[in-house]
Amino acid sequence: PPPPPPPPPPAAAATAVEAQAGGAVADAAGVATGAAHEDSHVTTELRIGLQLWLGKVATFQQVDVVHQMYTWFQHASAEEVGKAMKDLLKADPSSGWSTCAIEDENCECPSGKIRYGHVEKRWLDKKIGEPKFWCSLGNFGGQDVAVGMLKQCQCWQELDTEIAINALSKIAEASHRSDSFGKYFWSALTSPFKWASLALSRRAQQAATLPDAVAEQPIAGELWQRLHQLERWMSTNATHEQLALVAIVYKWLENTGQRAKIGVALSKAAASHIARNLPLCEDGKPVDAKRCPGFGQNLCRAGCSRKPPLESVREQVGGRIPRSDLCKPGVVLEPLWSCDRATARVPSQDHAHAQPQHVLDKSVEMMCENEQMRDQMAVYLDCEFLQPYLKWTTDESEWLEEAYVTYVGGQKDSTYEWQAMNLVRSIDIFSNRPVVVTVFGNDFVPPDSWRDLPNVIVYRMKPVVRGVSFNFNKMRSMICSRVVVGIQLDTDQIIAPAFDKMFAGTRREINANYPWIMMPVHWMSRESKKPEPYWEYAFRDWSGKRTMRWGHAHPTWSYWALPFLCDMTFERFSATMRPGSIIDVWNLPEAQSKGLLQVLEAGRTANRKAKQEAFMNEDEDMMNVALWRDGVTKDWCKYDLEWGLYKDRMKLDKRMYWDTKWYPDGLPVIFISMHNTKPFEITDWLLSLYARCDIEPPKLSCPPGHQAPRFCEAGSTDERKVRQTPNEYIQKLCCCLEPRQQTNIFWGGQWFENPEQVPMKLQHMKKERTCLFP
């Protein structure tokens, strides 16, 4: 080991960090500009404090923001970055605000200037005459600016470098107290980000247990590799001036909680410096920044084509394009599959995927015969994601064996983009399977960070038929992604550890004799009567028999379910485009005795009148009715849980999600994914916490009882206090998840480690469960 470092400075010196920094703090905004003398101790404290925060506390979005700073420094001097940062902080009205309390806590605010609200909604300002103030709705006139969301209070204190460096010095000093300085110095500056190293090692071990078609594919974990890259830079190459600027960003992120907004602001500011090194397009003109990620600092195919992406599809002449010729320079979108059999990229006849292709071809016949609908089946590869596509497919077949599938649209930097960001990150962290993101329309631009993720594949399709809800693109993406076994996820979901088990369960349950999708049981039955829970949401648009409880439209499927999906989609489109027409459909119930292949061979022997029904308004309604109509009974136990349930520790309702008909004693739930993750910042926090607790579960020392500690609320006084001691952060915060990481199934007040332990009925219960576990 290296010689021991110098001892910590006297306490008095910690209050004079600006002087020790040799003039690094230069201007009113507190941004370091110009050359500054490096004080060895201050620089060391910055390195240690930043590495501790990044390695053990920071969320993935915070890591991404710091990585943006790292990239910016590759194209601009610290002085240039400092000047731009000064302008940024002045332009951001939130830069001086710092969270001081969440609802029903005391806020200590020396300035007496307080605001109340939510980082993703809006704020109410108030000037008080004393340094302590109770943070509550009543103290702000009862005006709820974020209904149903946990609000917080923030205190105004102008942000400067001295405050930022002092905060990081305190973090470093806390590590001195919890460990000998010499011992920690060695571990901190050589391999502080053990989380990154452990994560990458874990991913390699997991690959050995996967199916052959999956195990040979690239291991995910790019987010951990990014963390590892920052570790190397901060411990060796980062200059004092650069570290001081990162310290400002650290404090800005921690104070305001607006991680997405700060990331966008930094990206815009860095764009001009990075773009000056950017080559021109082949036509000699600059890239069209609106069609590329970022704000002009990224070269992309769509930005050089001068046409909207769906108008830049490569024309195919003379049949299918060889794989070696896919996405040649200048090509934006490459046709993959459509109703045109001459150009569709289909498996070789002797490949195992020839059968799924046959089922798909038979399933889409009716839509392909309709001139108005056939273009709804065409799917194109976004050429920015050619390499992951080539890695996950082969010369013999371009079907995916197992994959997650989601769909998205909207503008760049929209709410949907940020929701999708958390989803994609969770799959990178917790899965070795690819995720297919199907983009609908021309507007959505996949973020630049997705290009670095080896298991992200982006397809693009034309907008859905006019008059049909955007959410019916869910079915289109499932059909046209050409996945043997798939799991559909909405953008407001994230996965947790062990969710990959759903692939094996889906393969087992959905087969030639059960050719339907399977959905998780919904948290409400939608047939309750007053005064039962959620009786207001009873579904009255179907009068037929219900064969199972209402399902949540997050289905899993295998290729055997493609005829069901296509019939449902064809019926919905016909109801809008050809109302009143009689359509031929598959007699799928016969597959339970004959097998699907015989049903397909017999042809469409059933018919249905395509007319607009109330249950066709949204995808979830129609999926439930279509399954009831076929008389099927399989569904999954609830796995797409509200994110708030993950941090409630053991305080759960024994009769969770009960109803009088199907589950009078409560619904079995399994903690392997989250739903309703629309608030980006809190989801980013929870995802990052779960990831660290999963990589190396710490030896917990949790408070007694079932109640979640106060620090389980992000932004609370207790949570912010623990963030200042990174060595203790994970050890404490992982208590919030207890016992979900070891025993992730809950039913009737009991926890179970695996499905085999869960009986069909607990002793005190009235009815057996009908839902299945993977």
C-alpha cells in the first residue's frame, strides 16, 4: 500500500476552505474560474467526498449529470465551463433553493424565505420572520399544488463554491470518524466504487445460468461501468478546478432535487463547446439538432437526412437487404418486417423460429389484405441501434428469443421520455434480456445515453389509425417486435430483481393449448359494489360473464398468443375504419383440445361484427373483455405494484386489494416490478437504492417493529442527514426494503421466499387463489 496520507486538518481549517483553495472560488456565483493553486488537502477532501457520494449515495440520474460534466471537460477548459456554469446558476431560479423538510416536519431556514410544493409540479413562496417553520399544507393557505403527492419545503440560500466544498469536506471527515483515515484513504482512492465492480462481476456470473439463446448475448450493466469510469477520473486525472465545479453541481443536485432539469440545463450549456468539434453532415451542413439527442452536440443519422424519420426509410429494390448491408451511411430507418413478404426479414426454414414466423404470418393475414391497415404492421429499425440489433439476432433468424417490449411517443425531453429512461435503466441494471422500445411517429428522439446500453433496441412504426387510442400501439408493438417470449411494460414501470423469472413462467403457461396473453391481477376488481373498496370504478361496459378478476394491461405473451392479439387489433381497427362489417376470426377456444396449429390449419371458422363498443376505448378494457369472451381463466398474481409499497417495510395490509368475489382475504403480491412510476425523481431515487441494496446486501441493523423509519421518505430530514454519512447510507436505507429482497412474496400477512412455499389457500382463508406465480 502507499504511504499514509497526511492527517486531517484542524477543525478551524475546515471553516476556511475557500482560503485553502488558493483562490479557486472566484466569482459571485461561486464558480471556479481561471488558474488556481491546488491545495493538496482540499483537493484530496474533494476527491474523497465526491467519490463517496457518487459511489454510495448518488442516484443514477445524478451519476449521469456528473458524467455530463466529465464529457464537457473533454471539450472545454475549466475556465470556459466555469463561466457557463455562472450563467446557468443565475438563470435557474431554483439554484439557491435547498430542501429543508417534507410535509409535517420542521424546516430550519436562517434566511426566512421558504417555498412549499413539489419538484415536478409547482411552488408557493412565503417569507417568515423566524428561522423555524412547520412545513404543512395549512401554513400555505390549504392550496394543494401536487394532489396525492408528498410535498416538501425548501429554504433559500445562495449557492456558492465555499458551501459546496464545505459540504463535501464534511462527508470526507465523517468517513475519517467511521474508519481510520489511512485505511479509508487507500480503499477510497483505489476502488471506492465497489458497487460498480461487484455489479459487473455479478452480471458475468448470471450469464452462465441463462438459456443458450440469451447467455451468449452482451452483458448489461452500462450504468455501473459509467460509475466505474467516473471513479478512475476523479481519483487520478480530475484537476482541482474541475473538482470544484463538480462540487457545485453536487450541491445543486442535492439541494433542489431537480435532477432531470439540471441534466437538461447542463446539456444545453455544454452543447456549444462540444458542437465546435462536431463534423458536418455529408451534405456539408450542420446537423439538425431537433432530430438528434441533446442540443446540437450529437451527430445522428436523422439529423442529417433533412426529412422526418418515417420519410427517410430506405427503399428496398430486388428483395431483402443482406445483413452486412444494413444501415449503410446515410440510412436512418431500415425495414425489418411488413406485409411485403418479398422484403420481410424472416428466419430460414429449418430454424426453430420458422414456426413463430408461420404463426405470425397466419395471424396478420386479414390486416395485410386490407389496404388501409397493412402499413400498420410495418416495423423499422432505428439505425442508431444497429449494433445491439445485430448482437441479439443472427443470420439465420432476426427474431428475439426473449425480450421486454415497451412503446413510446411524444416530444423530446417530455415526461414520457423521462419515464422511459427509468424503465430502460432498470432493465440494464436487473436483467440480461434486451428491451425493444417501439417509437410511434416522428417526434420522439431516443436519448443519447441509450446508445451506450448494449441491450437497447429501438424500432419505429407509423402512428396508429386515426380515431383509435394511442395505447393500442401496445398491441402493435407486441405483434411486430417478433419476440418468441415477451413481457410488455409501460413506460411508467420499472423492473426489480428476479423479474426475469417471468420469461420462464410465460413460456410454461402460454403454449399451443393456451394461446392467450396473461395479465397480472389488477389492484381493483372493477366490479365492486358500494361500500366495497373502489366501487366507484366498477366497469359497466360489458354484461357478459367474467371468467377471472380484472387484469392490469401489462401482459406477458409468447408467439402462440399472436392470433389473439391480431384478432383483437383487427377488430378494433375495423370498428373505426369499417364499422358494422363482419370479420372472420380464429376459433381459439378449440386450441385447448386441438392445439393452435390445427386451428390455424382449419382457417378462420368464427366471425364477429366489428362495431364500436364502449369497451374498445382503451387497451386494458378491450383486453379484459376479449379474454372473458373466450372464457379463459389464467392470470398472474399481482407483480406490478405501486412503487410506494416498496419502501413501507413490513407495514402492509393483510387483506391487500381484497374484493368480495375473487379474493375476499386479499390478493397475493410479488415484489418484482413497480408501476405508476410517473414521478421521475422519486423513481430515480428508489431504483438507485434498490440497485445498491441488491448488488451487495449489507448487514442490516434496522429499527425494531414493522414501521418504516422516517429516513425511508426521500428528502425527509432524517434521509438528508443519512446522506451526509455515505458509509452508513446503504446499511440504513436498505432497511426500507426489508424483507423484499430475501422474501418477495406477500399474502395474507405472511412472507414467502419462493412460489413453491405458497399454498393455494392459507388456513384462515375462505377461497383458493386462482392467480399463478412465474
